[in-house]
Amino acid sequence: MRKKALFPALVAACAALVAGTLSSPAVAAPKAEAGTGVQAPSALQAPATFTHPGVGVSRQQLDFVRAKVQAGAQPWTNAFNQAKNSTYGSLSRTPKPRAVVECGPYSNPDIGCRDERGDAIAAYTDALIWYITRDDRYAQKAIQLMDAWSATIQDHTNSNAPLQTAWSASSWPKAAEIIKHVYGNWPNQARFGTMLRNVYLPEIINGSNSNGNWELSMTEAIQGIGVFLEDRTVYDKAIALYRVRVPAFVYLESDGALPKTKPSQNLNTRDKIIAYWQGQGTFVTGLTQETCRDFVHTGYGISAISHVLETSRIQGIDLYPEFGERLRQALGFQSRWERNLEPVPSWLCKGSVNRGLGPITEVGYNALHTRLGIAMSNTQALTESRRPAGTNDLFVAWETLTHAENPS
């Protein structure tokens, strides 16, 4: 098994919050959404005391969902049935752990990749179903899945190992938080934590210089692991990576003529930046680094951005003032073109986009529209037209159930 070094102690310091307004795009193109502006970074680190369950969804949010489903209300009841009737919610599911999971480019070869991701999503699905129904069979199924993997897995290999690790480790803590802190009665929870620390964390802790969706997914996973382990240093590492990567993934006109970059990538010329942004040379508010690659990978990045913001808020340190505007604009811009109601202009991705945003808009839309009251016409239309949002079979699952119109 490969040995991977962990990171040095982190010291984070950023400027105080300063309110601002977002001006018009860098070229004559409409804004994705209307609303309030972006704020400068703040000196925020891990919470002094962690909140549980506190990865992706809080106890208050879960209680809201449980009440809605018990009342037969929509869209939550349809979303619950979608999850319960899926293969991930099956009580007959048999875990398929491996000592070594090998994932090449686009999971080719796939030696345990789909099985690992699927079992992680299934554990989270079972945990959600248990919370809503209090049917102990689902909690025990979640425990069976988590125990099988914590007793077996030792490593991830091949070129997609970091991304595979990130995707799986984004789902595992969501399940574990509910089971450990609400259900209880989980004798092997410490072994599960050891698995997260020794097998998953070393693969992702130092981030990635690949396309932005990689590091954003890694950041989500690191943060979730930090919460479950109650490790403030791990948590701070996630936020440090996030603060660099999010501005380098979503462009705002206030960034200047060119997008922000991650220093370690050495994107020090306009030509290098354009090449990294998939050949896109016209930068407008809401464009992402992968928009002109395809909306599928763009959606992965946007989803991870929203997940980190939600977990941070649950942990008592609200990062929406710092990053909410980038999320809002990314959702609005991609939703506009995903809806396919107008021709793609020639300045955008050479006049053609590859759609397929995925079930990734609910969390950000709920945070910004339901809780903060910001109008988001394109995102709203897309989100409501695709309910109930299911799973992308990677790391996103059942977010209409957990976040639709959820005020908590």
C-alpha cells in the first residue's frame, strides 16, 4: 500500500468582511441573475465546537423534511419515495468492499469504483430513510455498509484515485454523522473514523492542480471528514483550499480582465489561462473554468461549492457572504444555457455548449432563494422543472428531499 504524507499545520488569515456590489459583465452579455453583491474574505476558521449531525444537512433540516414526509406534502414525499425505491434504498443490498479500489480515467478500469461510490451513497440513503421513518432496519443497513468497507479498504490506485476517493468520502461522512449522532448503537464507529483518516484523507488532503471540479470535490470530502473526526486542522485545510479554488473556478467581472488563478498551477499568461478555461477567451460573470468543457463536470464543481457552504453554515461559520455571489452567478449562468431556450452566442464556447448539469441546483437555490430571498429566475425554473432531483451516482443524492424549500 502506498504511503502518502499528510500536511503541516495550517495558519489561515484573511481580510475582514467588506460589503460590495457586483457590476455588469466584462463584455456585453446579460447577468445570469439579479441580486446583491460579493464580499471580501474574512478571518474564519474551524468552529470551536462541532455541530452534529453537521455534514451537508443539519438536524433542524432533517426534522423539517421528516415532518413534510409524514404529512404527505410535496415535493418531499415524491422525493422520499424516489430515494426509498431506488437501488440505494434497498434493504437487500449487499456491500461489495475491496482492499484496493482501482479507478483509471473515466473509471476505466473500474475495479470497485462504482461499488464503492454506490455503497457510500446507499449508506447515506439508508441513514436518511431511517431518520424520516425511524425504521431501524435502515440504520442497521447503513451500519452494515460502513462496517464492511472500514474492515476492508486499504488504498485507492490509478489515475482517478484522488477523485474516486473524494466522491466516496463526500458521501460516507453524511451517513456516519446521522448514524453516530442520532441513531447511536454503532460499535465500529471508531474503526470507520480510522478508515477516513488513514485511507481517504491522505489521497485528497493536498488538493489537485487538475480541472477545478477535482479539488472542489476533494475539499468537500476533507471538510466532511474534519467534521466527523472533530479535527479542526483538517477542517481548516479544507477551507484554505476552498478559498483559493472557488475564485479560480467561477469568474466575476470584479476579478478583472482575467480569471483568478491558483498560484501552484503557474497560469501566468493569458494564453495559459484561456487554454485552462477550455479555450474560452471571453470572460463573463458566472462562467466557470469548465463551462466550455461540459456542464456535467461544471455541475460537479458547483455542487461541491454549495455543499461546503452548507456544512460551514451548519458549523456556525457562515461563508455565504464570502462565496455566495459566485455560487449564485454560477448557478444562474449555467441554468440559463441548460434550459436551452435561446441560441448560444458565438462568444460562448464557440457557439455550442454540452448540456447535462445534473441534479445539483437544489442546495444553492434553497440557500440563496429560500433563506436569503434572492430572486433567481433561471435557477428556479430549472430546479422546479426537474424535481424530484435524484442522484448523479457519484456524490450527489436526494437534494430535493433534503433541501427543497427548507428554511432551517
